[in-house]
Amino acid sequence: MKHLLLLTALIAGTAPLCAQSTVIHQFKFSVAEELRTSQKVEDKSRNVLNGFSTTVALSPEQVDSIRTWAVRFASTELGEPVRICETRNMVYPYPGSFEAGLLGGLPLNTFKMALKFCEGATKFVEFNCEITGGGTTTVGEWSSVKPRIHLRMQLFDREKNSQKDIEVTLKDFPRLHGRVSQRGSVETKRSQALSAEEIVAMFQEALEALVAR
């Protein structure tokens, strides 16, 4: 509860952004496929069009919340206004989807592109959030995996000299269980997957841990 109050105060107390020299130009947010897939069917006898899967996606509103929290955390941590810089190098533009494991709707500019297109920027922030599985156990057709989250924020100047580097890893999350069944050449795996709400909550908890560090 103390951490939640800290983050709530952080979000509520940030002034509106105006002209700034510090930008978030890159925000990589990944969730391991095994943690966001509730069903995966694969025909082992075929090489193409051999299966399908059911995976989680976030809503555009949830992506907006993640963006807002990141901006306000960075602004408070650095003691200055921070904004997101989005350029044509947005590789995965579909908010909420996971293309190649990365959450769409977040800036994915290279440092070189940020130097070129983020007007007036003198300092550059990169966020990297990874939700992965650790401590996987398998017994027969049953398996379980324990989610963990690693969140890192880095600050660079225009020469890409590191000005700040902070990170946190949290592991205290419930295990997700799954089961694999086989029928002929078709393998079906049904698993507990992280919901969109749980993914957002994990990110919020990691931010709270950075606030309270």
C-alpha cells in the first residue's frame, strides 16, 4: 500500500508537459510468448500452416496508461519535464498487440533516429521492460512457470554517454500452470496466461519498486 501511495502521488503531482529537452525515444516492452499464450495447437507433421495460438493483447487505453506512468516516473526521477518522442521509425504501431514479442504503441526509435528527428532533445531516455518465465518445472504432461519482471531506465546525453541507469527485478508472482496433450501428430497446449490486467499491474508494481528503492 505504501508503494501504491508513492506512485499515486508521483502521477498526481506531475505538471503538464511543455517544451522539453529530455525525451523517451525508445520503450521496449516484451512478454514471453509462453506467458501470454492460453492455447497453442501445432500439427507436427506439417511445416507450413501447421497450427494456431490464442494470445493476450492489451487495450489502447492500457497502453496509454503505461506511456503516462513511464513519462511521469521519468519526469520525477530526473527532476525535469520529459516527453515521448515518436518518429517514423515506430516499428510496431498497433497499440496493444505483441509483434515479435514487443508491445505495440510505444516508441521504438534508434538513438540515431532520435538524434535526427526528436527536435530540441539534448537527453534521451530508454525504457526496457521484460516479463519472462523463470523456474519452469515439468512433470509428465503438466508444467508450471513463475513469471518475473525486469524494468530498466537509462538516460543518455547526445554523445550517448550514460547519465543514469536504474533497474529492478521482481519475482514474487504466482505460478502459471499448463498441460500438453497429444492426438496423433497434433499437439495441444493449454496454459494459464497472464491477463492484460495482470501485465499492466506487474509493470505498475515494478515502477513502484523503483520509486521506493
